[in-house]
Amino acid sequence: MCRDHKHCGGKGERRKRLEKLKGLAKALHGPPRWEIIEIIGEEELTTGEIREGMEERGYELSQPGLYYHLSELKDAGIIEVSGYLEEGMGAPEKKWVLKKRKIEIDLLGEDEA
């Protein structure tokens, strides 16, 4: 237990770090999300391209199912919408990129996850 609040940032800061860590753990839970991260990898891809990549890897996700996983990763700050692809009369399709390439976790120190 940290008694030196200057070192650990106080109870409020520690709680914020732990909540952020919980959010990351939730976002990274489950093989489909790791596959999405790997598919996006180095390049910007549309939702449709990600879905095709998932199908090639044996994941048959509905569009709402894929959006659920993308939203969880986006909410955790792991991926982000980089733009939109407008084709035809329908709604523009989102383009996604990897936002975080590295996540560091310091459970006892001052650094944020």
C-alpha cells in the first residue's frame, strides 16, 4: 500500500489508473479483438475490409457484432476512426487505424497504463 501520496499520486490517481487498466483489459478480452488489432496492423482499413479479414480467419461476425468489438477497442483508445469512405448513396464507411502500438503497465508506480 502506498503511503507516500506524492509517489503514487494519491488514492484518486491510483483509482484512475486502475480504472483505465480495467478498461484496457476489457477491450483486449477475447480472440476476435486481438484478430482485429492484427488485421488493422500497419494500414488503414475500412469496416468492410476488417470484416473480410475476420472471415478469412474463420470469424463469421454480423455487422453489429463487428461494430461492438470495434467500439470496445475504440473506447479503450486502442484503435480510432481515421476517416470515411464515401461510395454511392449510402452512409460513408468508417476507416480504422491502430492508435496504440504499445501499452505499458506500471501497477505500482506513477506511470499511466
